[in-house]
Amino acid sequence: MRDNGLSGLPAGFPAVTERTEIPDDSALIAEQRRRAVRAIASAATDADDCALLLDALGLQASEGTTSVPAPRPGH
């Protein structure tokens, strides 16, 4: 391997010159996790199976809940 003089990277690998910003996808990730929990719950055979699957995937049952909007005034 040839040395390109850039922090020990082998020849042919570009040097990283600037750090890119990662967009804040927390709302998108939360929605994906909510949908995953709900899909697991619907496919599980019972509560124990659901708990086992959620644990295996690092998910919590509480991530599958959604907030219920408040009642409209006058109804």
C-alpha cells in the first residue's frame, strides 16, 4: 500500500475534509418505532410473545402509543 500522507489512509481513499450535519430525524424515527411496535403487537400470538419480540428488537411497548386529542369544545 502506498501512503498518500493523509493520516495513514491507504492510497485511493479520499480524506474527509469537512463534517456534514446530520438532520434532526427524531420525529421520523419515533414514528418508525411506533409503527414497528404496533406491527409486532398485531403479529404476536400473545402478550408474552409480544414482550419477547419487543425486547429482542430493543423496543418498548410504550413507544407504540399515540396521544388522544382533547375533546372539542361544545361536544
